Amino acid sequence: MERTNSLSEIQGKPHYTIIMSENISSDSSKSKVERVESMKKYQKRAELLRGSFQNIGRAKWVDSTDVDDDGFTYNVVDLFSGAGGLTLGFEEANYNSVLGIEHDEDAAATYEHNFENATQLNKDIREVTAQEVREAIGDKEIHVLLAGFPCPGFSIAGERDPEDERNFLYQEIIRLIDAIDPWFLVMENVPGITTIEDGKAYDAILDDFEDAGYPLATQILEAADYEVPQIRSRSVFIGNKFGLENPYPKKVLSEEEYLECDTYISDLKDTARDPSINHEWTDHRDDTIERISEVDPGESLYDSYKDAWKRQYPGAPCMAIKENHGGVHIHPELDRCISAREMARLQTFPDDFHFEGRMKRTFVQIGNAVPVNLAKHVALGLRPTLDEVREDHIENA
């Protein structure tokens, strides 16, 4: 499906010129890099994982900007697909979506609307049978299995609960893996998954997938490094059934080059509320608007929230997009929270990617999604190794 990032093409209206903002804030002495550093939380953990013994011989780094997405189109299946951020990133790197499984009705409807050639199973994955999966796939070979499995007990966004039953839904991936028989496996989760219970849960995940024939590598990737105007760190697991090193994309941007929140959404600030393009935001009361007007960039509307209800810095990436409270980041210039479409922009969804459901449900879908550009660079990084495997299969056929 050909997509566009131009809102004017969708609305039939003039497209506003994006203007670089002045670097204003409550502390104007801070540079862009200093602000970025203050927002990052997982740099040390990422460095430790890069050198960990679990990754020795299992991970390598690829320059995704040197990878051509022309050539063979590889097939993907997406378990826990959500609205489809992970799927879309792979499709933009010349992969074909065959099947998505998602229990949330609105997210499943969004996936079905935007991926017309894929089958969508709107079911709890625990109720999906191997036979249903085989029927949906048919005779197609699946090259990559995607899975952004739930993370309620691993995230620092809420109270960690190591006994939350949703923490063990990764085992459903293993249950269905034989029916899918993918070449590679790509899974995504929060960085906290590597440390909860002093790493015991993480070790169990690694052991279980190794027993299933897919030894995993794990790296923490920062979305802003991959052309996403947002500070959002994610644990990315990659495994394969061939015993090969798993490719990860090298950083493509320096902190100084990071995309800026206000630049990415500035043309929307003069666009009226429009549900047809998901450009809706919380309808604040007058007294709330007055209080918001007094919030400086980097400061929060409430003393009790550390990472919510903060006005975003002009001239810097956005803080991590969240799904809770109906969109909780304050616009860098306007006295309101950012809209669902602005959130989608900051997650690098194109403007013609439509989200189904009520406004608050669109916030949830967007906040839970994998940033599209991050997924795209992961997908590009995989292509050279997939090409090598495919060539080897052809030679030995």
C-alpha cells in the first residue's frame, strides 16, 4: 500500500510549512544534547547488554542505511500485533504481512483497516489454535515472526508485578512457533524485562526460547537513534533457527542530529480538530487550560507525576509517548495536550494510517505501538542475512 506523510494530500488543504523552533525552555542554558541526556534512562543497561556473555556470538551490527530494500519480499506474521507499528515498519522495508493476532477489538480493527492483504485474528492468543494459524498462513513460508508481547509486570511506568499472568504470554509464542516455523524471530518489550526479579525472568525467557530452537540475542535500542522524534528505549530480542548471528541496526543519528518534537508536528498546530484524521485531543476545562499555560518546557502540570503532563521541549525529541490518561504530554507551544494524530506522528506513523475507535482508544493504540521507523531499521538490518539464507536454500534445493 502506497502511503503518504502529507496531511494536505489527505485533507485536500494547503500544507503548512514546518519551521524550526527557537530553543526556548525554563532553562535556556541547556543544549539539545544535555536535554536528551537528561531524558535517557537505560544507557548503562544497554552498554552492559552489548558486552554480556549471552550475546557473544549471537549478535552483530549492520549499517541499515546501506541496505537496499529492493529485491525479494519476505513474509511476516505478527503476534500481539496491536495497531501494527511493528508490522508497518517491516512492510516499509519490503516485507509482506500475512497474519496478525490481536485481542483488543479496536487495535484489531485498525490493523485490519491498514493491512488489507493480511488475515487478522481478533482473539486472545491463548485461544488461538495451531490449526487456525496454519490455515491463515496457507502454503506461505514465514521468514520473520514478530511479537511485541505484553509487558505490564516489566515496565517502570506502573507498579511492577512479577506474578502478573500476562508476563508469561511469551510462552504462547513458543506454543505456536512450530505451526509458523519462521526463519527468524523478532520480539520487542520494555528495557525492564531484562532486570525484573534480578534478571530471573529474563533468564527464563532466554532458556525457554533456546529450548524451542531459537537462541536469542538481546539489545536495548533507543528509538531516537533511528529517526524517531522521541526518547523511547526498547528491548529487542532477535533469534533464528540456523545458529547464525542476529543482526541489529547500527545507530543512524547522533544525539545532536535527533529529530525534534516541535518540528515534526508544527504544521498540525493550525489544523482544526478533525476526528476523520485522528486529530483530536482532550477537551480541557478553562481552569486546566489556564494552569497549562503556566507550565514551562520540561516542567509538569502536577508535582506527583515525573514523566507525565510535561510540556515538551522545543528543539528536542519528545519524551516517551504513553498510552495512559488519554494523552499526557503537553504540546511544546499550545496550551493543550498533544492530539492523537500528533502522537502518531511522534511514533512515525504516516498521516494516512487511520486508527479505529474512540479518541481515548486511539491514544491507547498509539501509545502501545512500536515506533515505525525503529521497526523499519530493524527490518532493514535483517535483510542481508535473510538474503544469505535464501541464497543458501536455493543452492541446496
